[in-house]
Amino acid sequence: MKKLVIIPTYNEKENILSIVNAVLSLKRAFDILVIDDGSPDGTAQIVKDTIPKHPGRLFIEERAGKLGLGTAYIHGFKWALEKNYDYIFEMDADFSHNPNDLEKLLAACKNGADVAIGSRYSNGVNVVNWPLSRVLLSYFASVYVRMITGMKIADATAGFKCYRRSVLENINLDKIKFVGYAFQIEMKYRAFVKNFKIVEVPIIFTDRTKGQSKMSSGIIREAVVGVIMLRLRKIINRL
């Protein structure tokens, strides 16, 4: 079974080599696709210099500019389907997602889940090094999503996930509208309305120690409005 970890990057030179080495050193053979959005700090060059050390396991797709997290993952999903991967993962470059937890997500999908979510909130609040304001924003964002959409998911904005390829094949990726937090919600919601089995796997989320967060007020606004738009499109049968 072929397994691909998609890692979007923008100015991650301080993290990228370490995260690549950590993933590729796992017992199970996870391949990596880095989607770099024209990082001016040289992130892409670090990856390209590393590729010869891991032939057939490390790949990069470079894009012209900062086009958004959601479009990066859509690019990666299409690439993964073309290359016949069976399990496709979303993962951050900054070690907020523990590479060892990839095994847990894979196990959940092998045991029957169609989508496995690395969840910060399915077993209490498991977040390290975030200020209280950020924890509350994230936690209550998920409460809000549950209220509007009806999804019984504790961590609706989670970005650490594993998909069976059948999920991505049955979601029209060209119709995905959002790029930030709302992208993560939209992908879960589209899987939910198609009755795919979604399972949450408890993880400990640790905020980055190197590099800068990509969070912005625009991303938060998109999520707030986007959830309502998703629900309305479902009601009028346009999702």
C-alpha cells in the first residue's frame, strides 16, 4: 500500500529538513510530497538538494507564489491520485504534528476509517505552547462548526489527517472553495455528507518553536463565513 504525506511549505527552511528526515525514518514507508509556494527563504532548494538522498520517496512541486493552504493540498491530492497512492496524509512542516502519529492515523484507516483526523480535542484539550486565547479560539471554532453543520467532530479545524484514496476520488476537488481553516472544515464536511466514516485519533498538538505562524484574521473570517456557506449550499443541494 502506497502512502504519501503532503507537506505544504512557505518559508520553512528552519524546519523542512528535520521534518523530512523524521518522516522518512519511520518504520513504515511513507513518501513525502512538498508543495512549496515560492518560499523566498530557500525552502524549496533545501528539498531539491535532499531528493537525491531519497530516490523515489521525496518529491517537490513548486508553485509561483503564495496561493493558499487549500490550493496547495488540492494540488497535492491530484498528484497523489495520479501516482496511485492508497493513503494520503495532510501534515504541517513545523512539528506541530508529531511524525510518529502518522502511524496512528494509518492504523485507523486500515481498521475501517475513510478519514482519520489527528484530534486535539477528542480526549480533553491536548495543545502545548499555545496562548489561552488561541486555544479558546480553536476549540470554540469547532463547537461552532458542529452547531452549524451537524458533524459530530470534536476538532473540525484539524489539519493533520489521513484519507483513503476513495474519499478524494469521490469529492470533486475542483469545487473546493476555501483556502485556510475553512478548507479543513470543507473537506471534512464533504466527506461527511457523502457518508464516509470519519474517525478522530487523539494526538498532542505542539505549537511551532521555529519559523512564523501563517494564521491571520482573514483566515479566521473565512472560516466563520465559510461554515454558513457550506451549510446553505447543502440545503439547496449545491454541495
